[in-house]
Amino acid sequence: MRFILSFVLVLSAVALLTSCGAGGDNQGSEYAPNMYHSVAYEPYSQIVDEDAGRWLTSIDYPDGHAEFFNSNKFNPFRMNLREAPENTVSRNKNGWLPYRIPKDSLDYASRTLKNPLDSTAAVVADGKVLYQMYCNHCHGPKGEGNGKVSEKYNGVPNYNSDALKNITEGHIFHVITYGKNLMWAHGSQVSPEDRWKIARYVKTLQK
């Protein structure tokens, strides 16, 4: 009896291991395949075949489509992305319009831009965190231009120098957005609100 039980267990183990083997068109059996084959939803790439990914489907979708189907039946061209109404301009969560002052207008930005954020301890604290994340490695912890990057590249500005101690927050915002000299543009990495927070914190370093 023990021999039969052992034989059945060994046979079951061999069958299980064999079913997990992969090769060629047979990729074996998978437990919870959705954990291994994630579905990336691309708004500009529409899959209109409702049976696409049927082999992977483990969710009972109400309309019966398979896993890879990602089209919206109710929008034009079955797109997920909705077109904005004509003659409209998107605003961010604060209601701010996109920043449109050109790169070569630093002097104008310095004179006209005002920080829309309140002068609160919370704003300065957020600015410090953002500064440490994006600026510290070049400008140093106190804005003296002595960060780690300055050991390799000369010319990182010191915020406490005579040339920069009177710059405005608008100046700082504009430079973060477009870059200047050695500094590259950070407008695509740092949101407008966070740029203003950094500008507010930099001014505290100059006091």
C-alpha cells in the first residue's frame, strides 16, 4: 500500500513538473497568469478586437470582452482619450494656465512674475524637500554652489553671491522651467506649483 501511495505521489509530481515545462509554442501552465502578463493600456493604441487576449482572461467582464480589449465603444474612433472642446486651454488643479513666457525673456519674468503661493511654513517645508530632491546635488544644502556635481563641473552658481542675492522668485521659477547655462530645463520634471515652492525656499537660503 505504501509503495502504491509513493508511486502515485511521484507520478503526480512528475506530471506537475512536466506541465510547467515551456518550449516553442507551448509555454506550459501558469498559475494566475494575470500576475505575469500585465496589460498596458495605451490611449493612442486601440485594440478593437473584443476576443484579443481571450486565452488570458480570468475576469468576467460585463460585456464579455477579453483581457486585451481596450476600446471605448461610445467615443469617436473608439478612443479612450477624449478630445478637448475647441478653443479651450487646459488648467492645472489650481486653475493656473500653462506657463507661456519664452525662454529668452528671463528679465521680463523676473520683473513680472509673482509667487502665487502663500508664505506659510508648510510651503517652505515642501520647498525644502523638493530642493533636496532636485537641487541639492548641484547647488549644495545651503545654496552655495558646492554640491557633489560642482566637484566635476565649475560654474554652479552660489545663491548668496552678490550677483544672485537679489534675484526674484520669478527669476528662479523661470530658470527652473527652462534652465540656464550649465543647468538643464526641469519644467517637464517639476510641476509649476513645486517650482514655486522651490523658489520660495531658495529665498529663505539667501536670508
